[in-house]
Amino acid sequence: MATVQTTCYRLAREEGGRILWFDEAGHVAYGSEWIERDQTEDGALELELESFRRETVTFPHGEHLLAGDLSLPAGSPPYPAVVFVHGSGPASRHDYDFGSGRAARDEILRRGFATFIWSKPGIDESTGDYLEQSMEQRAGEVLAAMARLAERADIDGDRIGLLGGSQAGWVMPMVPAHRSVAFVIAIACPSQTGLEQTLYLADNELIRIGIPDEQRADARERVRALLDTMRVGVDFEEFLRGREAWLAEVKQRPWYPPVETHLDDLVLLNFLLSTIDRREFGFVSTAFSNDAPPRVESLHMPVLAIYGSNDTVVDWRLGVKAYEEIPRIVGNPDVTVRLFEGADHGMMVPDSEGYNELAPGYLATLGEWLAEHR
């Protein structure tokens, strides 16, 4: 569990509400691609330099060793801490950008909280394979990260909270059954089963390319049928045989030609209609094997839930409703739900020039809520 200390710098430059994030080498950091690089050469805008301490911290989980970035704020320890919980996909400690994670991290540091973000198993220096993880195993990983932080003299072990988005919405509510969690910040988190949330995404992809209502209903049922075969315990070879027959059938449907035309722009439908290998099959079947809605009734601590009204990945209406119901269901009065109009799944909104920028007020909401719960 070696610890290596480095120094990290943040350079922020605002123009029309947009922010550039630079690494210590002066390069535009991952998560800022919505700003054209040639703008960094414009010296008319003042650059602000802030520094904080960053350490590489490793921790064990099962047979694996995971590597993370622990960032420490100014001021005197011990610090309260925010543990970042990834969504789905091959997430890295170096480029956590869901909900503009880099900007959120710096806002959290300015509020006096430490932050901890690690690479998933099999990513960067972390060992293992994230595609083999169930939601319960992911929750165990969060518990191991919290335990590692609690060992440190500069972290207040009683003031460790969680921040996560998307798939983290299933993971974070599993943690309080095993240890105390100071608070939970849920960004664009689902309230449905994994299957229903996936069908919501499929439907929005079909809407985006103009598939009419009746054909969308048929397409959803075909997608549901394929996903069902991936979660009922069939082996991979049996799945491949069934998928071959499924593909032959869907290629005859009237909605298939326009979907095929737009396949490169469709995340979920591209995955389902392209080659699925054994590891990807295992990932989906594991994730859906005990498919259930997130256990939001376990959240008895302070909760901040944030959604965007243009989220096409997670059904924000159901999410808002589920989190607003927590006070009535479990008697927790400290639940705040915020909806940002026009924001997408990553809390980004388009501006008048075609750039994406953080939803106005998002970082302030995050920082002010944390300041109230410090």
C-alpha cells in the first residue's frame, strides 16, 4: 500500500462560462475537450494558479490491488473526504470526467474536503478486470477504499462521504449496510432496474434518429428479448446461437435500416448489433443477474441528488421522484434534489456557439451543499 506524493496544479480560465483545466505540464486536461486548443494561446484572459497536494494511494480489494489519486486541500488536517464512485465503463483515476469530475474535484477541494478517485480493476496500474464485477463487488471496492482512507491520520474517518454518477447509483446505496457513510451525492443516478434503464437509453437513441412510435415499441421489445437472454444464466455459446437468430429477425424489421445507417452514433444499439465477445457478455450477464432497483431506502444520511432534464441515459423523472420520496419512506429529512434544465447525463448544456459547458449553477450547488454539511 505504497504512497507516492506529487504536486498538482490547476489553471482555470473562464470565457463565457466555459472553463479550461490544465495539468501541471500546462496541457489542457482531459475533460476540457469542448474547448478548442487554439484558445489556450489567447493571452488576453488572466490565468489563476491554484495548488494542492496529490498522492498516489493503493489499496487491496480481494485478490486485486487498486491505485487511486488522493488530493488534499489547504488547511489543517484531519480532512473530511469525498470518495468518487465511477459509473460503468473503463474508468481511470486520471480522467474521471462524469459530471465534469475534474471541475467537481477542485470545487470540493476548495471547500476543504479531500477527494479520492481510483482506477477500476484492469485500468492503469489497478489489477483485475472491471468487466467481471457485480454491483455487490463494486460496493465492496468502495468499502475497501473508505477503510484505506480511514487508516490515515490526515483523514477524518467519520466524515467520509460518497459522490457518484450513473451506475454508481446502484453501488452507493449498498455501502451503508456495512459501514457509516457521512453523506451521498448522487448525480444522474437511476432508480430503475438495469434492464429498464437500458431500455430507456435504447428508446432515446431511436427517438434521436427519428424512428416512429410504433416501430420504437417493436424495437424495444426486440432489445428486451436479447437482454433477457444475457441475464438468465445461459452460457456464451448458447447465447451466440440465439443472437444469430435474433439478428436475422431484426434485420427484417422496418426500423433496422435507419439504425444501421446511424450505428456509429448509437452507443447501446451499436453494442447490441455489433460483435459481442465473451468478456462483454459476462459483464452484462453479471450486471443483470440480480437485477433490482437501487436501494435508496438505505440512505439515512444527508443526500444531494442532481439530475438534468435532457438526460437520455437515465430516466430523470423517475430518479427525481425516487429521491424525493426518501424523507417519507425512511424519515430522513436531509435530502436535497436539484434539477438542471437542459443538462444532459454528464451535467453539460450546449451554449449558443455549439460548445458544451457545465450547467450554470451546478458547481455552486455542489460546493455550497458540501459547505453546509462539513
